[in-house]
Amino acid sequence: MASTALSDGVVHELPDDLRATLVSSPEAREAWEDITPLARNEFICWVEDAKKPETRDRRIRRTREELEAGERRPCCWPGCRHR
């Protein structure tokens, strides 16, 4: 069974729903651990910035897909304002 331990971002902690999605994909999980803490922070902030549950769900799915595709930052995101 795969461990659910994954790294957090610089400012943000990894939320459980995003963690579950990353753990379900070995490619996304490996990519997550390979990107910098600042890049992880950007993905987490992007997900947490969603105002509607359906937007959050879509961003979680896109995070997994983008990591699987080799992307290292969220597409079209101006960046975390909390850093």
C-alpha cells in the first residue's frame, strides 16, 4: 500500500482532497515530490483559491493531469499572493 505522506508547500499545507488525488497516481505523486516547495505551494494555493466546490474539484483534477504531463507550475496562474 502506498504511503499518503507527501510534502507541503512553503506557506500552504497539502489539503486532504488534493493529497488523495496525488496518492492515486504514481506519476503525479513522483512529479509532486520532484518539484520545488515553492511550486507545490503554487498548486496548493491555486486549488484553495477556488470559490466553488466544482471549481476546486476541477483544479484538483487538473493538478494531477498537469503533473502527469510534466508541468511544474499551474497553467495560467499569476502566483500565490501569500508568499
